[in-house]
Amino acid sequence: MDTPKTAELAHIGRSVTVKGELSGSEDLFIDGQVEGTIELRGNNLTIGPHGFVKAHVNAKDVVVQGKLEGNIQASQRAQLQKSAVAMGDIVTKRVAIEEGAFFKGKIDVQAEGGKGDAAEHTKSEMKSRGVGGSSE
Amino acid sequence: MKLFRGSSVASDHGTATAQARARLTRRSSGVAELTKMLATESTLCVLDLGSTSAANIRYLTELGHRIYSEDLLEASADPALAMKNSEGTPVLDDKRFLSENLIHPSGQFDMVFFWNLADYMDESLVKPVIGRLWSLLKPGGVLLAFFHTREAGPDAPCYRYHIVGGDMLEMQHIQTGRDASARSGSSPHLQRVFNNRHIENLFRDFSSIKFFLARDNVREVLVVR
């Protein structure tokens, strides 16, 4: 299981259910159920393989391994791993979607310093994840 | 129109799994036309109606376009859609389907990849879905669809298509179901084969229609709203 490797990491375990607004200034790993909104701004959010989140999410990096129903606003990067089931819109600068992930919604990759820059970042990100099968 | 009911050969899970892993490539005249448009126009709004394809998302976002992904075939397999019409024939509830899927503002999209869905979706959904897509496309917007020719049999494999650039597509055999156990299970069956007249009728509200005949018993159809 991939968890963010930072000194400060909040963890919501499998048996925990949270309803309401979640905000904070440290990274968050969710393997339980959360319904509401999640505001982490400059920090990272990981939805673990058992996590089920029904919320609009705002964070720096967002990694989805479990299930998410809601929009993702990631100031840096959004990543859907192969076990992810995500329904909602994604607005970010870089996106990585692994083969096998399920996604329903819109992806809007926003330019960092112009369209070319954003495209280049997206490309390198995708290559690093090895998605797209034999197309690389 | 030639209708198929069920499969002539029982599905073999091992074979299906092996087919799912293998990927084939094919040239596509329709995709070639669309990639010209994708390369020359900026920030297009594109709707991909096949299974989630990381390759398509990558290809389109790299070019600066906005992509919407929606797996219509998966959605049409929802058991809650099953009902019977006034004659007692089992059909799918198209009104419910359209209340849960393809919910976007009218005239939002410049381009729709409809792929081969018309051949694999339940017949009761095909016309309503195409009607909805007409309203979702901007005037002048384009839609690409693939149709099997009559040489294709009921076990013609269902592929999801990945755009790999230029006029090339990568084809991956798909199974229905969102979880791993379902993916190793059944593959969607070809429901029917449309002839040219039926295809023209399906898209009669569109302003133009162009056919490309491919070698693999598939016709590519590019329509403009």
C-alpha cells in the first residue's frame, strides 16, 4: 500500500466513517469512509484501496487507489491507480491514470506557464507511470 | 439489419483473459481525419464513450484539449435498467438510462468518440443515445462511430480503442464489469449489424455523413452535426 512518505501524516483507518468538512495542513491518508468536503490545499491526499470518499477534494497531490465520488482540484497532480474508481471532474496541472482505473467525468489539464509546458509535464508524468500500454 | 441473439460459442474465460492482454493495432481513416482537427484547433471539448483509456486521456490532454470520459457500454449493463415494454418484451429503460448518463449541457462538445457502441448496446438504447449525442454536439461538431459489416459473426470481439497518434489505433479486447472478477468474465456480444441505409437513418439529423470501409469487417462513419 502506498502511503505518502512525509513526517506529518494523518490517517483515517478502515473502520472510521467521517461526515462533514475535513481540512488540515498535513498530508492525509484515507482508508475509511468520508462524506462531505476535503480541503488540504498545500498538502497531499491519498485515498487508500479500501477508502470510499464522497466529497469534493482540494489538495496539492491527490492519489486515488479506492473509490471517489466527487470532483478533484489538485494544484499539482492527480493520480488514479489501477484499482481506482473515480466519478467526478478533475482539474489539475498533471494527471496520471493507470491502466485498469475506472473514470467517469471531465479532465481539465491546466497550463502552468502556457499550453506547451502543461503538455510536456503531462507527458513525462504518464511515461513515469508506464500507462498507455505499448503506445510508449 | 442483421440481428444476433447470444453467442454461437460459449465464452471461455482463459481465452477471454488472454485476448484482453493482447493488443492489436489498426489504421483508421476516421481517426486520421480527427487527429488533423485535434492538431490544428485548440482547447476542444472531447467526449470519449469507451472504457476508460489512459492512452486517450494522455493523447488528448497533451494536445491541450479537455476530455470527458464515460463508459456507456458498462453503464448499459446496469440490471436496474431492465424492464418490459407494453408487449411484454424485455427492453432497457432508455429514459432512466438517459437520466443517469450523458448529462451535459447542449452543444458542449466539439468531438465525440462513439467507437463501436451501437453494435454492442441494447437495441432499445441506440436511437435515444444518438439523439442525445446530436444535442450534446456543437453545430459542426463531429462524431466517429464504427460499425461491423455483415461478414462479422456474433462472436466478433468487442474492442476498446486507444489512440496512439496519427491514424493508428490500438485495440484491446474488453470484458464487461468494473471489478477484476467481472473483467475476466464475459465479453460483450455483437447485437446486430447495421447496413448503410440503417446507419444513414440513425444519423439522419446530422448534416453530413462519410463512410470509410476498413479491411477488418468494420465501417468507420464520421458524421457532422
